[in-house]
Amino acid sequence: MIFKFWAALLLSVSSCHATVTVYTTFGTASSVAAALPVATSGAYNQEVLTPPVPPTGLEQQWDVTVQPANTLTNLSIPQRGNFIGFSVELSVVGQVLGLNSTYLQPPFLNHLANIKERAGAGPIVRIGGNTQDQSTMFDNTFPDKFGNPQMITKYQPLVNGNPTGTPIVEFAVELFYAMSNISKLINTEWYFGLQFIDPYNNSNAMEVGTVIQEVLGSSLLSLQVGNEPDLYAGHDKRPSNYSMQDYFNEFSFYMESVQSSSIPNKKLFLGPSVATGTWSCQQVIDAGYLTEFGSYLNYWGMHYPNDNCPGLQQLTAQEVLPTYLTHNSALTFSQEFAPITAEVMSAGLPLAILESNTASCGGFPGLSDAFTSSLWAIDNALMLAATNISTFLLHVGGHNDNYNPFTPPPTNISGSYGWTTGAVYYAALAVAETFGSSNASQIIDMNLPSEFRPGYAIYENGSPTRVALINYASDDTGASDYDAVIQIAGTTVPDHVSVRYLAAPSVSEKYNITWAGQTLGGQFESDGRLKGTLETQTIECDQTNNQCIVPMRAPSFALVFLTDDAVTRSTAPQGSSAVTFATTVTKGKNNRPVINPSILATMNGGGGPNYSRILGSTGKAAPNAGIGSLSLVPALGSLVAVVGCVLAIQGLMD
């Protein structure tokens, strides 16, 4: 084994954090014995689907008329550019976020920074999923076989009837310091899922709620209680006769425990997080959930549009592909929540799609990791925003999942290969620019006459500023291309519009995808930074005939800016002005790191300079003990601060 150390330098940051160190596993190494896992894992599957036959009978000129805001009664609530965020499965935080609060992953930070730079607001990340329900917090970290302190460990139970194969997870308080450091770097906001496998034995969960609020402060949006309880019986987490009333009884006991706990903010919880499967959100409300528990909540959470878990009557990816390439998919998903939105909002609760993607249980190979998912996610996000949902989080699972927005390489090749950015990630960039950085964007579905050519109008402070258009057809002959003829009712169009395209050769394309001419590369090629030159096309308008003609290739998404100010509010800094987390190799003798001993002598231990809490009630038994209390581990704070900025060195094993 080679002990490799990589350095990460935070570039062009206006204010640097001397107590935050950033690490990576991305770089170049000499050789790797293991073959690439291209055929064995969902994240690297080689499935390429056949695109559906393009629709016929559609006009090649398509009228798109933007109505004045004062004539519209169904504009959405103001939306933020960070509308699309990410849900990270608790069991994979060690690979995605980093080994611990000192070892953070620059590719992860870069993927988040891309959103922040466009949205004018920090990205939203949820930590949780199926593995949250069987999780336990400890005060100590967990050493890997080389002695490196890890913030998480996991193992499979002897009997696991869950179709998702959910492991049991143990995590250290260190996880919260990693999250806090990420927030300091990128203003990230967090949801976190609490254990709910045994709601009547919840003392550890109460400790979690207390500590995470103390560490994250205002960066913590909400704590999720229960993950898809409508699926508990089917996933072997409860008896087969488990009912909604049973869930209510458990939730009630949990909230009583919160009231008697030391959790500072006792109204910082999210529920019911149903998967719109066995129980609908409307059924949960009708049964009294909002009335009984609304005073404890600050968010209402929901999950996936489609279930693809084992044990169901499953269709193949090829069979379901056409259903993802139509606006009807977005309409159907949003209509699940339309009946409850007004009632939930009247109770003062924003609505969040806390975990979603093309389908649950990893999605579909060749679909969830292809350009289909890019267009699907954009359409669904914009439609949800138009119906007053506040957040849409794309789930990040392990290497067996097809739908990941981004995937770190397997550990045994992590020193030689980069991350893989999934096709669905590009939707987050496109939607961030669709709403921009004003935090005042309102959106409406334009109800265009074809399900294969949806469009949305976006307004800021009462004025139309952007139009978002999708061409779902996959056709390389040009026969399904069309011209969108944009007009603005009641006024003259501007003398020009600016356009950015999300483009790929086909809906089945996985990596040859560009947003405004830039790409994140192919399999094992990404470090989270966009490559290429930003392309914004200027199209002259015909003010005499009051129209702007925007070409729409098949397939593609186009974001049309009606004003130059709108372009500015949606544009991330470029070149040296961009906030990125770069990686370079730093090695010493025998591939060991070169670190000034005086720096090592002054490291901040225990997860940061303010850490003092020891959780005696959560100690582990000796046979499985970690390396000790965080207060006794001097390697978990700042490694090095150079000229007040962040320079980092990380060690991971192949």
C-alpha cells in the first residue's frame, strides 16, 4: 500500500478560514491494480437505451407568449436559486463529504460551490435516508485499518429484510464539525435525519438533536423525524400490520421526549416524509397529522415520485423511458402535492421534497444516469417551484446507485481517478441560473400545447426576466428541432435576448453534456469544476414584428434571458474570480507528507477550538471502541493555515 497525501488550496476566497482544512482523494498516482468497476456498479453501468421515436405533427415554429405579471393570479412564491439541492445518504458521508472534519473532499465542495456561485445563496444538503433510522451517535471517531480517524462506520445486520439492504450506521460528533466547516466555506444549509427505528428508546436521538443544534447553529434548517414511514412495514422496519395511527403514536412520544430534552430549539423538526406510496400526504393530513403535530414542525417533507425498489412489479428502464420524456411526468408529480400545499403553507410550513430522483432504490440504469434525467429534473423542479414547493433535493447514494448527481471513485482506485458527475447534476446548474441570485424569482408554467415542449416564464419584482424551454424529442436528423417565437404581451420585446443551452447528442447520452458550453467531464474525470469557456448566445430580436426567435435543438433545454441584468444575476464568476477548491500533489520521502513540525504542534484538537462536550452516555463497548474521545484526539482540527488562507494535506490509503 502507498500512503498518498494530496494538497488542496482554496483559491480566490474573499475571507479565509484558518480553522478549516480541505482534503481530497483526487489526483494522479503511479498505477492501480484493480480494474475499473464499470460493469459491476450502478454508478458506472454501461447501459445505453434506445431513445423513443420522436413525436410527429408538431409545428417547427412555436409561439411562446409571456404574459404581464399583473394579469396572472397563480405566480409562485418567490424562489431561491438553490432550489435544487442534494440529499446524501448517511452511510456514504465518509466518501462524499470526507473522512472527518479535517479531511474534506474538494470535488464535493466544488459541486456545491457551483450552486452557490449562481444562486447567491448557500447550497442545501440533507444528510439522512434509510440509514438514518438505524444510526447511533458516539463521541469518539472510528479508526480505519491504518489508524486514520473516521467520522462514520457501518455494518450489515445478520438478518436484513429491507429491500434497500440498509446497513447499521454509527457516526461520531465529528460529522457535525465536518458539516460546520463546509458551511463556513460555502454557506451550506443542512437537514439532518434522526434515528427512528425504536422511537420509544430515543435518548441518543435527543443527544443528536442537542449537539447538532449547538454545532451548526443557524446552518441547520431542520431535523427529520422518520424516513418514509409509509414503507416501514414493507421494508421490515415494523410489523406487517403497522398503521398510520401507530406512526402517529410514535411521533407523539418522540415529540414528548423532545419537550423534556435539552434540545435548544424544540420547533425545528420535519415530517411526515412519506414516500407517497402506501399513504398519501392528503391522507396523513386528513388523519390529523398537521393539527396534532404542526406546532413542532418548521418544514413539511415529502419524497420520491416513483418507486423502483426490489419486490415490486418492475418495468425495465427501456420500457419506462418514454414516460420521463414528457411534461406529463412533472405535472403528475406536482399534482401529488397540489391539494395540500395551501393548507400546509397556511400553517406556516414551507414544503420540501427532501429526497428525490428519477426513481427510488437507485433509479434505472441508462435512464437515471443519462441526459433524460437532466431534462426530467429541470422540468420537475420548475413545476414543483411553480406549485410553491420550496426545495427539491436529489439523492446521492453509493456506487450501486444509477442516479447519483456525483459519485466519488471506489476507495481502491481513489488515488488515481476523479469523481463521476452524473447527468442529473446539470439540472441543478440550470435551475440555479433560471432563478438567479435575487431570491425574488417567481415562476409559472406557460401551459404550452405540447407535452414534449414545455415552457416556463420567470418574473422578478413584477417584470418578466427569463423564459425556460425544453425540447424532449431525441432526434439527430434535425426534423424535431423547432424555433420558439417569443413575444411579450402588452409590450415590445427587447432588441436582443441572451440564451444558454443545456445540450447533448441524445437523451441516452451520459457524459457528452454541456451547460452553456461547459462540462464536468466523463466517468472518473470530474473534480467538480466546470471545464471549457462559458457560452452565452446573443439573439437579435425583431422589434417590428415584436418577436425573438430562439432555436431549440432536439433534445435540449434553453434558458432565455430577457434582460442583461438577468444574465448578470445568474452568472457565476469566471476564471480567477471563481471560488474553487483545487487539488495538487504534495509528497515527501516515502510518499509521506511534508508538514512543518511547528504546525503539527499547534493543531486545534477535538473538531475545532470550541469543542468541549463529552457525551458519556453514548460511549461504545471496549471490543468496538474507537480511538477515544474527541477531546483526546489532537488530529481533528486545523492542520495548516498559510497566510490566513486554507492549505490542506490529506492521507488516504489505496
